[in-house]
Amino acid sequence: MSSLALYRRYRPESFAEVIGQEHVTVPLMQALRNNRVNHAYLFSGPRGCGKTTSARILARCLNCEQGPTPDPCGTCQSCQDLARNGPGSIDVIEIDAASHGGVDDARDLREKAFFGPASSRYKIYIIDEAHMVTSAGFNALLKVVEEPPEHLKFIFATTEPEKVIGTIRSRTHHYPFRLVPPGTLRDYLGEVCGREGAQVEDGVLPLVVRAGAGSVRDSMSVMDQLLAGAGDDGVTYAMATSLLGYTEGSLLDSVVDAFAAGDGAAAFEVVDRVVEGGNDPRRFVADLLERLRDLVILAAVPDAGEKGLIDAPADVVERMQAQASVFGAAELSRAADLVNAGLTEMRGATSPRLQLELICARVLLPAAFDDERSFQARLDRLERSGPPAAAFMAPPAAAPAGTPAMGYVPGPEAHGMAPAGPGGGVAAARAAVRGTGPQEAPAAAAAPAPVQAPAEVQAPAPVPAPVQANGATQVMYEGTPDTPHQGRFWEVVQKYGVT
């Protein structure tokens, strides 16, 4: 097998082979068909997305014996010279502006540009990293770029088109390249692995696509590294996560399950495993944020995996669906916000482990915060767990005959319109919610006198009640259904029959 780098072995030789840049390649091919080729082009975009490769293909199309044509023949001398493994053509000159961007270099180029091509139709200058050309260098090139001889073509390639002076940009046809979509890049990598005869486990290609960040060249370099270190069983998921520095899926599953169960011991045990295993806490937090993002989407769109909104193997998507089902929407949103804020705080932190532990503590303790997001998260937990009946009613044996039953709506005596005796009133309502019996009345206490009920019964004032659920006290706030979270509180109260 050749030792040539993977991205060089599979470099496209025609516009039809360029992936993810149809918005550029289709108009260029049509311009070649119509024989309406400009004298200067500006290709811009992120690194590794095909700018220089497309410039070479364009030069090949222009100098083909059958051309100008959108489909080079591949057999003529010019096409063979400009092939991926060809020796190059004397009439196609590539210049690295990072080291040849001065005014003297521009003057030398200008002097040589007026000489005709040796054996091709056009003399073509491909100026890579064009943003590195100095202002004086661009000004020296301005006249020849504006009015070149018939045989001369310019192709500028840059990652920062705004640094190319406006007088040059205005004389070129500008084609902006983009990052390649993950789905397109994953399919292309799978095709390359098939040509190489390599075995790749499910879940590896999404990791490579994520590491490449939309750059074809970067993704091919990562894939080349994994193939070079693969054993007899091919590229395994464990090998890819270890080599690329990503967090193992089992660690993410463990910490998400701990968040769902409110299990602090399990969450901090995962933190210890992350640190003791030599993993970067910042990388772990970034991967955790990615997992929470997937869970938020799955909670909103259950078939997100089928729609392509989540790029993960089928077994991982199934596991995440189970995790999303045990969270409330407010819990997931709050956890993602806290992890995102913690990731920002970890930049430059002197103790990443401490920051990671604080993130876990904030997620696990919504009761420690009085903001609306934390209140909604606590209600999610309360609804999901279904608090026991003992948390809302007094034991039957301890209740006196006058104690109101579950679902009792306080009457006027709850608003100070009648004395609050042992069998009713605010004290009894609070005692019923707290699960404690009312204080035993003295023997000499007289029964309260009957009070005429008013014509209009006012709505009962809410009573703050600590509710025991999941071994933790959930403190409910006083309020009326005037705000969304207070209205949500009353919905939960009515659902469980608490007043």
C-alpha cells in the first residue's frame, strides 16, 4: 500500500468528485460549458474544504486539449501533468503567498506573467493564502490582474477574503466555499474505508466527522491516523475514543443516570473516574454538553435519530431515548444551561476538577436555587417521582374526628373569619400537608361558634408546605396562579389532591 497520505491519494481530479460544494462546482462547470471564463477568481472558505483542489481542477479544465471543458479527458499531456500524482505543469504556477507576498515577489510575478505559456492554452497562477499578500504587493499586481493578457488567468485562494484589498476583490469572481455537512462527510469516509478494505466499527465515523469539524482534509487525516494504528480487528470504537481524546460513552451514561436519579455519590464517583483515568475534565464537560444537547432534541423529537438530527449509532440513540424519557423538559434544559456556563468558566481555571464537581453539584441541587428554572426542575422531579400519599396526609389513627380529609377546600375559617380550632383552619391544613397530626386540644376548650358563611367564598390562600419526595424535602412557595411557575405549582397541587 502506498505511503502517500490518505487525503492526497483521494484528492478529486474533477468537479464531479468534489463533495459538499455544489453551490460552487455547478456554476463553474456551467461557465466552462458556456465558455464564459473570467480572467481572475477568488476562492474563499475554511481550511481543508477544497479551495486549492478546485483551483487545480479549474486549471486542468482550462488547459485540457478538449477544453475548456467541465470534464477533463484525463489522457492528454496537460491532464496527466495536473493529475493527483502528476509532476505538475510549467504553465500552472502555484505560489504560497505566506512566503512570497511581498512587493518584490509581486513585481517578479508581473514581469514573468506577460510571457506566453510553454505548451498549454493558458498560463495560470494559483496564489494560495492570498490574504498574506501585503497591500504593496497587491497594488503591484493590480494592473496585471485588472487587464491581463489573453493567455493569463489568476486564481486566489484564501481563508480570510476580507483581508484581500477591495480593488483586487472587485476584479475577481468570488466563490465562497463552505464546511462539508456531517452526513455527506460521513458517507464519503465510509466509501474511502471501503476502498481501503478497512474494518471500522459503528460509532467511529461520527467521531472522525466531529474531530474534522467539517473539513475534508482534517477528517481524512484523522481517518488516516486511525487506519494506521488499527489492529487485526480494524478500527474499534474504544481505540478511536482513546486516540482522539473523547469521553467513553459509559462515563457519559453513568453521569446522566446519576443526574436523573439525583444520586450525588454516583455523580462524584464518575468525576473521580474521569480524573483518575487521565481524561481532561474540560473535554468531559464538552462531551457531556453534547450528550445533553442530544437528550434535549430526543425529548422534543422522539424520532430524531431517523430524521438525522442526531449523528450516532442505533444502539446509542436507543440508550439516549431511554435516558431522555426519565427527565423533564425543564430538568434537561436547566442541566444543559448549567453545563454550558460551567464549560465557559473552566477556561483558564486553576482547578478543573473542582469546577467539574461544582457543575455536578449545581445540577443535582435545584432546591439550592430560587430561580424559575430550578423551580420548574423541582416540579419535574416531583411529577416524575409521584410523592407518596403519606407526604400529604396525616396518619388516619392520629387524626381527630374533625380533621378535614384529602381534597378538603378550606372555608372561611382559613381566612380569619372563624377561630382556627384543632379540627380545622390554617393550622390543621398545614398539619395535614406536612403529615403531622394537629395538637391535642385542651379539655376545657370550647367548640367554635358557628359562623354564617359569606355569599361569595374567596379562593384559599396557598400554604407553604415542605413535601417529602425521593428522600429530599421539596419546599413549595406561597403564591397564586399569577405567574407561569406558580400556575404550574397549583397544577401539581391539584394533581395530587393537596390544598
